[in-house]
Amino acid sequence: MLDDELRTRALAHHLLSVGNETPTRTGRILAALAAGRTPSPARQRITVDPEIFGGKPIIRGPQMAVEHVLGMLAAGDDLDTILQGYPWRERDDILACLASLRRLVGHERVEPALSRAS
């Protein structure tokens, strides 16, 4: 648990420093760890380490960038095709990539363009 807590604190610090995380959310993550709760299974599969792939999210185990999996899905590959090409991967690894993308997109804000009066 101590190693996980240190990794989570390092990740929280990194995310705050690059602006991808809010202090409130980071506090909730650290509070959950202190209470003994663990991250969701999807979050346990996706890791971020500033020393690996420039800090991009990767799937645990044999390292593979989340963006690589998302690229294959965007190109039309289905789960079975990806799993045949990467037999050491599990279905839940691919689903964790989608969950990671959903969390990222869920925090985006779209501002309407202001039209200029003529």
C-alpha cells in the first residue's frame, strides 16, 4: 500500500503541475487512499509515469500507450482484432483505455464562438 500511495502522490503532483488535474480531485484521490479504498479496476490498469513515454498514459504490464489502442479503435479495429495482435492484452485493458478517454473528455469544456455583429 505504501508504494501505491507514493506513486499516487507523485502522479497527483505531476498532474497538478501540468494542469490536467484539479486540486479538489487530487485531494479526493489521496483521501480515498488514506481511507483504504483503491482505485477502480480501470484506473489500476492505466498508469502514468513521467519517466515512461513522456508521462503519457500507458497500460500496465508490457507497456503500451493508451493512445496507440485508441488509434487502433479509431481506425476501425475491434476488440478481437486488437487482442489477436496483442495476445498478452486482456479485454479489460482495452476497456480501461476507453474509460480513460471518457474521463479526459468528461472534463473538457466547449465555449461557443462569439459572432461579431456587422
